[in-house]
Amino acid sequence: MTIATTTIRIDLATLPAHLDRSRPSMVAEVVEAALREGGIRADCSDLFSHLKIDLLTAQLAAASAVLANLRLI
């Protein structure tokens, strides 16, 4: 049985002012913690120009709500 996964990429240049763009690894930790608090298992990491969020596709709608609350999408 294959589990479907989704990757969300968010350009670091588009991060809202309340997040410190100069510390992308810290932003990734904050996003991952917020998703975890929302009951979503995700792996967040910072790559050169963007945040990468890997999660189960079944949790995409719930993750979108959390990311919208953080003003990331």
C-alpha cells in the first residue's frame, strides 16, 4: 500500500514580516510546531530559497488552514 504525500514549497521572500526571514531554519521549526499543534504530522525544512513542507496528502486541507492562519498562504 502506497501512502500519498504532498510537498508544499513557500518562497522565503514571501514570508510575512512577523517571521524572521534571516533565520529560515527557525521559521521552519515554528511552522512544523504549528502544524503539529493542529494535529498534522509534517516535516518542515529550509532550503536555499524556500521552505519545504512534506506531509500526508490526506492532511493537506487541515495543513492549509494552519498555514493560512500563519499568513503563509
